[in-house]
Amino acid sequence: MAHKRIRYYDIINVHPTPFSEKDTELIRKAFVYGANRHKGQVRHSGEPYFSHPVAVAGILSEMDLDSETIVAAILHDVIEDTAHSPEELKKIQEEIREYFGETVLAIVLGVTKISKFKENISREERETEYYRNMILGMVRDPRVILVKIADRLHNMRTLFYVPSEEKRKRIAKETLEIYAPLAHRLGIGKIKAELEDLSFRYLYPEEYNKIEEKLLKRKEELEYQLKKMEEKVKKVLKENGIEVKIKSRIKKPYSIYKKIKDKGVTIDEIFDLLALRVITKTEKECSEVATIIKKFWVHIPTRYRDFISNPKPNNYRAIHLTIIENSRPFEIQIRSKEMDIIAEKGIAAHYYYKDGKVDNENIKRSILFLRDAIESGPTKEVVNKLKDELKQEFITVITPKGDFITIPKDFTVLDFAYLIHTKLGHHFKRALVNNSVVKANWVLKDWDYVKIESDPEEKPKKEWLHFVKSHKARVNIRDYLNKIKDEERVEIGRKLIEIFLKKTNIGMKSFVKRLEESDFFKEKGLTSIEDFYKKISTGAIKINEKLFYDLFPEKKKKRKKGFTLPVIGNLKKAKSTDERIKIYPDNKVVFLGKCCNPIKGEPIIGYLTKDNIIKVHSQSCRLLKKEVLNPSRIIELDWDKDYNEKFVVKLKIISADVFGVLFKISSVFHEEKINILKLNSNSDNTGNAVINIKFYVNDIFQLNKIIKSIGKIKEVIVVERIR
């Protein structure tokens, strides 16, 4: 079988805008390099493998993309398919960087399965790594996804050569679930429709053949009706002074299948089976054409859609109306020339190649939503999260400046505030939706008018985590709350050091100076004095005499009588050198503070009351932070290894209110062999479930394990200990 000759100027000639000599030479150079690298490789069809990257480059050239994208398309399989060792892989990367530049290499790496030489890695892990790499590459440069979509389109066009039916179906399923929705999200309508039809053919061959057979039988009649209608519309518009270009189409098989399946109709009952696309010179002429058509034909009012005034989330703009001619419905799509280009090319029509930016805010957000989806949740769920995100419906809201902002359907006004700017979210005070005041958890609807009011005094609240939907909002709120928590830890650690130093007659400045001059920071892996205070507050670094004398050895000889930590009542003294007092179960003069309910294993301090009773407090106790406790009465304590009492703990869990979540949470306790003392659940005003659980634990380590396991449950939003 003779194959078509592969020529580089087939790529050049289909480009709508002539390339410069420099660009042409770069493409020719890439063609030669790619041909040499792929030499001897063949496809399932028997064609030289290099015919594939050339075809991919041709698809992108037809879309009027820049030379760097075309070059990356020519080279997109070079790293993955021609490197036979890690050393050769590195060499090829260096060659691409040297010959074609850093940008081309970045695009190629974005579409490359870089886990090729990794051993002991499952197919699922390779797939996860690949999609993560692809989406993150797309965030850096959207041309990554354009190359990948074009690559998938050509593979689908030649899928019938793949001998394995199972593999054909797997590729078609992946295309229908990921690549067609990606093309739709990015507004590339023409490619999206072709990917859907090609996938449909392999996934549902019986349904595809039935629809194709019905269309084939009526093809001549339908084409005649379209041609006749096209001439009539063009004549009417010309008589009214408007010159237009008209394209006609019969609805695609997959779209027909979806309409039959979703609406329960027959082919003859589909209103947009036949459609005319009327392309005007200007946007103003679109509404004029719509007015003329409604004047000359009966139209169905409920099927009138103005996507020019109200663009679709992927920036699709047109006027749609359905008219009746000889008892047959025709859909009329009215677009300007510019709108038609955007509808077919999507993101490729919005791209500024010189500075590497996308010239459309909604397209930018669509890309960032995809990034957020793969970055939230466990790594192993990347593929499923990507599929879920691509199924996400979008709405449009209007800002006080008159901007149209595309957001996911379930966004609250607080999610919207964080989408606009992190500071706007952090200082959210209230929102006005359609001029009515609403709370932060208000869910927005299509075409809502939204105004966010902020106040510098307002700060993020833990409760916000109960209802925000977006990854960005959740991450920013958590980061802020963690920062506040870190600041509290720093303050508690500093106070503990101050209490310790009061027993030594050493000033805080002298202590910090000596600490920073020593090797202590390096030994402990500390980066700052704040880091030191945090470690003190969490118990990661112990406060004791050893710490003091290591820093001030000269003081050891001048040890003051009052420096030794006291031994109170009938407590037993530890045998360690620092004379640390330990808690024993039979010690009746020691009580656990109810203010913080300390648990064995977490850092503690003792407080000697006026009645000579020692109250045990967590080092993070709010009483210590508020300076309620007298520093002179604070003593050093630790847990005895024989202290085996059980501790009562309460947890508050916020989760999605869905079936099965309580079973998943209960399973965590079952695995740890822990009996739940009390459990109650109710719904909050955001529709989430609020679950309170009371139970016994052995120590802080067991509690932390339980909290971590519950936090991994995908339905769980927040899990926190209630003291």
C-alpha cells in the first residue's frame, strides 16, 4: 500500500497567515530533526511514524497557531518515543533546548509521559503523573493542551488501525471523558464535535450505525432542504441590505444520540437537526439579521437565545433562534466573523503568542479551575477529580463594573470574593446580590449581579470552611488560620521561655543572643527564633536545665539555690538529671485541668495552686496565653510511661451531608478498636452535616491518627478537637 509522501511545506501551506522566513526555517529544521529521530518507526497503519507528528502540526497550522507551537507539535513524541535510556532522554532534551529554545522544550515536556524509565510504577500512577504534568504544563503555557488535543484528534482519526478492540474502546472512552470536554471548556467547538463523534463510533457502534443509517437514507433530501433554505435566507438578507456568508450542517451523530437519550425524542422531533450558520461582517449586524429573520419567518420564542449579550462560559457568542419553513424547524445561528473564529478555535483565538498570555479572563479561570481540581485532595484521585471538574456546569455573574465573570454553578459569594482577590475574601464583610444583602454562604445563580463589600477589620473564620466550595478559597482560609495558629504557638513558646528564664536571672535578650550564636539552630534544623518558639510550644524541644547550661556553661558553677525545679507534696522525683516531675496514677494531689483536657503524650506544665494541688495544663492552654497563670507557680512536668488511664476526647466534624459518611467515620474507630461513647449529627444552615463524637483514647498519638484518618475521608471538610 502506497503512503502519502511526508513534506514539511504541507504544514506551511495550510497556515492562514504566511510565516516569516525565520519561522519557516525553524519549522523546516524541526521537520528534519524529527524525521531523523523517528527514522525506522512505523504506525499500526504501516505508515512512517513521523507522519503522525506532521499531521498534528498540520492541524495546529490550520488553526493559525505560531511557529513555536508548530515546532513543538512536530517534536511532541521525540522525547517519549525515541529515547531508549535516561541518558539519551537527557541528551534529547538538551538538543531541543539548544536548537529550538526553552519554550518549545517546555511545551514538548508538557505533553510527554515522563515516567517512561521509572521502575515499579503502576499504570494508574503513570496516568496520574501524566495528567498532572499536562494540566500544570497547560497553566504555564496553554499551547501544551492545544498540542495534546491535536495529537488526540489525529490518533482518533486513525484509531481503526489499532488491532485491539479493547484498546480502541479504552482510548475512545478517555477521549469522550477528558479530551472532548477539555476542547469544549477551552471553546474549541469544531474539534470537540469531531472528538465526540469519533469516540461515539467506537464506544457505541450499534447506536452510531443506526443514526448514520437513518441520516444516510435522508442525506440527499436533508441537504436539498438546507441548500434551499440557505439560498432563501441569503436572498432575504441581501434585499434588506446585508451581505452574509452562510454555512449549513446536519446535526452530528453524537449530538443526536445525546438529544434522543436525554430528551426522549426521535430524530424527527429534534429542532436543531438542520442548522444554518449566518456569518455577518460586524457584531451590530447580528441583531439586525435576527430582526429580519423573525419578520419573514415564524419563530419559536422559547428557543431564542442571545449569547452575544450573555456569552457562554467558554466565551461562545451568537444569537440562536429556531424558525419554521414548510412545517420543518431550522436552527439559525447568527455570528460575526470574529465570533465564528472564536467558536471554532476557542483558546487558540485568544492567545497572544509574543508574551505568552491568554487574552480572555474566563478562559484563564477555566484553566485555573482545572489546576485547582488536580491539586486538591489525594494524588491518586487526580484523574477522577479532573473528570469531575470537566463535568462541572458554569454560570455567569455580573460585577458592578459590568464585567461578565464565569464561575462554577455551586459557588457561594465568599468563593466569588476569593476568586476576584485573596484580600477581598479575607476581609469579606457582606455581599449584595441583585441589590439584596446576603450572607457569605449564599449560593449564586446565573446572571446574578454581585457586589462584594469588605472591611479591613474582618478576618477569615473557621466556620467559612464549612461552606466554601472552591479549592482557592479553602486553601487561602486554611493558610490564614494556620498562620494565626503559628503566631499563637510562637507567643506561647516565648511565654514558656520567659517563665523558665525567671528561675535563672538571665534576660530574654541575652538568652536569644546566645541561642543564635550557638550551633543549636543548626543541630535542631531551625531557621529562626520564631521557629524555636513554635518547637517549644509543641513540645518538640524540651525546656529544661540541660538546654540552659548548654548555652551558659559558665553559669553551672554559679548555680543558684532557687534554680532547681521544686518537688511538690508527695510526688515522686524522676531519676533523670533534670529532676523532671512525673505524673503517677495514684497521685491524688495531681489533677488534669478541665480548661484544656491534656492527653498523655502532649506537652504539659504543672501549676501549683494555693491549696498545694497541682493542676496539669497543656502547653497550648488558653490560660497560659492569656497570662492568667502566675509564672512563679508554674513547674515542669512530664507524663510517666506507666500512666495508663484513658482520656475522654470530643471531636467536631463538618462533612458533606451524604449517605454513607457516618459509616466511613465509624469505620475509623472500628479499625482502632475504639468504642464511641456518644455521637450526634445534625445539619447546619449551609446543608453540611455537623457530627459531634465523644470517645476514649490512650494518648495523643492515637488521637492524631484518628484525626488524620477522618480528615482523609473525601466528604469531610473540617475535623477538630473540642477541649
